[in-house]
Amino acid sequence: MSRHDHAQSAADPSHTDVVIIGAGFAGVRMLIEMQRRGLSAVALEAGSDLGGTWYWNRYPGARTDSEAWSYAFPFEEIEQEWDWSERYPGQQEVQRYIGFVADRFDVRRSIRFGQRVTSAHYDEAANLWTLTTQDGGRFTCTWFVPALGHLTVPNEPRFPGMDTFTGKTYLTSRWPHEPVTFAGKRVAVIGTGASAIQAIPHIAKEAAQLTVFQRTPNYVMPAQNHPLDASFRRGLKDNAAANWAQARSHIFGFPMSAAGRTYDDVASEEERERIFEEGWQKGGFHFVFETFDDLVLDQRSNDAAAEFIRRKIRQIVQDPATAELLTPRGYPYISKRPPSGTDYYETFNRENVRLIDIRKDPIEAITPSGLRTASRQFEFDAIVFATGFDATTGAYAKIDIRGRDGRRLSDAWSAGPETFLGIGVPGFPNMLMLCGPQSPYINIPVAIESIVDWLGKALTRMKEQGYDRAEATAEATARWTALVSAIFESTLLPAGESANSWYLGANIPGKPRRVLFHFGGAGAYTQAIDEVAARDFEGFEFSRSPALPLTRSPGEALAASHS
Ligand code: NAP
């Protein structure tokens, strides 16, 4: 038994080897891994149910824009037992799926719901993390795994007069659990990101009048959603393993093949048009990944794609002035996260929908009866804020995280996050982030799988070797941070800053501009972390804390503390 265990084990039932924050895809997957590896773990979840993103984002039209079979856990038994209803499942279906998996592996009992973590402090002498929650809950652990999600903390609008509005206000990422009706109402939607793009067509069908306030137009792909029939679903089950293998090696973690061509491989405009049209018809991310492989690298390729989309907007939207307003210009396609929608552009042909350009005519204030832009007054019964998230680091900033010697994570990251592999931070021993800042920007379940596998191996390795502490080195962290920046700089993505891309924090006023993700692709990231594991976790220092007793061999001591 460790010194800490003497003090805690019987008296404090809230001690586990691992405490995870979050019970979304990542938290649930981590619980399953810990169960398989015989480590005790709990997940602290702020919501009253599991699902993470799929618990909070229940706005009208919320659904995945990754195909169901790629946005999933890679468990053979689940693939065989679960049937998806649509190509892009809706919020409720995804949440049910996560619950199904949690129940199938019996990890729901390890989730503590309604526990919003407010602080996480490391005690070096005891090698112990103590987490406290808003309600005064206290949880201790050796290894602390934040699985906070990238898009968790809302970018809450701060317009003057917010409190004066007498109608209803909604935030897409904090949508009420009770039914919301817009029938007969005059509704405003502020924002035209991926959430708004899904919500707008639904709200437009119900509301008496919908006014959309747009700052930056997006390049919106048609999702081309459809129900899945029995034979397609059979095929998914038969090909589950192959799909997963393909996803792991695809640049973005999708079961797709690279296009196998670049801009220079196609000489004729007609042929290029045909390729883009095929991508458009397939829908969603097929346009990005199956047209030209250099869309994000070669300005000419990107310009061709962007022009194709602009032509589509002009074809679909009947009013030329509205079409022009909806047309993105001045920033490369994909340099801001490209959304997918269903009938998004078509919705602006409805009589009850209008579009207001708030880049030209900014919102000055929310008023008791609506809102005021620089040039006019609008009256509304409801305002929907679809204003996005303080991505990735936002969720860390909400928790008072302190590492060795009481150092605050917010201070360590005051100029932006620096991590090793998106997992470790020097000075924060045993804080092992599951998809933290600088982890890969890919289809998230694929990222989760790689990292959970790595974390599982790392913890088992420590256990076997009699170590109880892992800490990223400053050198490895500096190297990783430089690599992440260099990859980003080698693409067209930096230009997204002018369009407020959240990839580098540009959507949040005052947030330090720092690349928040590794954009090297699923294969490169997995190779990088696998190599680190193969070299005995090089870049992390494993050590024995003073809390481990000296009277036994490290292996015996750790084994005893887990018995
Ligand atoms: P978002 O893409 O960041 O969009 C926020 C929108 O609000 C933007 O149009 C932004 O304008 C506008 N905005 C923000 N602050 C504003 C202000 N003060 N005044 C006026 N307008 C303001 O956020 P999101 O739509 O919630 O999507 C975030 C991410 O979540 C997506 O990129 C995607 O990764 C994910 N998501 C995925 C799905 C899916 O898979 N199906 C669905 C929804 C969301 P600017 O562009 O000018 O900043």
C-alpha cells in the first residue's frame, strides 16, 4: 500500500487509480479501457446523462456530419448489435448509441453525473490529484485524465443589453431538454457556423419569420443524408473491420481512399468540374477528400474548389443579392472548418427567411423587443445564438488546474497551449489528456482510439515497472509544439485566421493565437505516438514518487496498491 492509500482507501471511497473528466465518446472509451486493464476509474460528468457533445447540442437538426459507420467505437460486438438508421445520425441516436456502448461494457456505473469539476490539484508528496466539484464532491486519483472535448465551452455572446430582451433566448450548445416551438414566432439566428447551418432549415420551416445574422459566410457542402436500408446495414457489419482499418490510415480518419490526384494531374476545366460535381453529389466530406488531394496545400486547387462552390450557391439561391451575401470570399476553402447541411442554401429561397450582413451592419445591442444593428431595429420573439465555442483550451480554462508547486495550467498556457502529443504537459505529472490541445484534428473516434490505446499501454507499463508518475519533458513538448506549428504553416490553414477560424483560437476575442491541433493526419499521429510507446515512452519521464514505499520492490508495491 502506498502512503496515500493508508490515508485514503478505507476512509475515502472516492479514490480511484484514474479519474476522468467527461463521459462523452472519449470518457466512455477510456472507462472501458481501464476496466479491461484492471485499473479502477470513475468519470465525472457535468451533465445528467452521458454523451458529451451529444448531450449538450440538442438544437433542431443537430446530427453528425461524419458518416455513422465512421463516427463509432471500433468494437466488433457493437458493430454487430447496433443498427444505424441514417447516413448521418441525429443527436438523439448518437447519444443513445454512446449509452448502448456504455451499458454493453457495464461502465455506466462508473460515471458520476451532475459533477461539474471546478478544480484539480496535484500534491507532489502524495503523488495525488484531488478534484473538487461544484457541489463539494471530492475525488482523488493517481492519474487524472481530462476528456473534456474540443467543442465544450460555449462562446457566449456579450452584446450590450443581453438581459433586457423580453422574448426567449437560446444557445445552440445549451439547448433545453423540454420541447421548444417556434410556430408563429419571429426568430433570429445569430451565427452561420456548422450548428446554425443545421438549425436554420428546421427553424425556417416552423417559424413565422426567420432572420439570419451572418458575419462570415461559409463554404457549405450538401450532406446528402439518407436512411440506411437493410442491405447497406448488412454490408456495414460485414465490412466493419476493413472500414476501421481504412479509417485509421486515412488522413482524416475516415473510411475513404485518397483521391489519388492533384490539381496538376487534371488538365481540362471540364474534367475538374466533373470531379467536383461527383464530390458534391456524394456529399459532406467526400468533396474534401475524394476530389483533389492538394485542396489544403495548393492555392490553385483550393481556388478551383472554392469557385465551384460559389457557382453552386449562385445556382441554388434565387435572389442574386442574397446569393452574393452567402458567398464566401477572401479565405481559402477548409481554412475554416467546412460545415455540411441539408437544404441550407435552399432555405434562403423561402419567403419567410431573410439574411442580414452584420459585417457591414454590426449588431450594436440586444433590445427589449429584439436587436439593433448600426442601421436598424429588429423585433423578435426569440433569439438563437449559434456563436460557437472557445475550442479545446476553453474547457481547461474553466477548471482551476494546478500541477507541481501549485503552478496553474492557465499560467503555463498563458501564451497558448504547449503539450507533448496533446497528452502530457511538463510540470503536471500524471495529468494525461485524452484529446487535449495539439492532439490530432481528425475524425474524433479515431483519435480517441489511438490515444486511449496509448494511455492504456502507458499505465500498464508504469504498473509493471513499478512507476507511479509520468511527466512529459520540456524538450519533447517544445519539439511537438514546433512540429504542430510547422505542419500548420505548410498548409493553407493559417489564412483561416482572417475568417475567425477556431483552429487557432481566432474566433474568441483576446485568445492567444496558437495552433490548437496536430494537422498531420491520422496515420502520422498514430505513428508518432506508437513510436513513443515503442521507445519506452520516450519524451515522458516515468518515476517512482515518494508515495511509493521503499520496503518492497516497485512492482510489488504497485500491485498491492491495486489489489
Ligand atoms: P462556429 O462554427 O464557430 O460558428 C459560430 C458562428 O457565430 C459564426 O458564424 C461566427 O461568425 C458567429 N459569431 C460568433 N460570435 C459572434 C458575434 N459576437 N457576433 C456575430 N456573430 C458571431 O460554431 P458552431 O456552428 O457551433 O460550430 C463549431 C464547430 O462544431 C464546427 O466547426 C464543427 O466542428 C462542430 N459542429 C459539428 C457539427 C456536425 O458534425 N454535424 C455540427 C455543429 C457543430 P464568424 O464566422 O464571423 O466568427
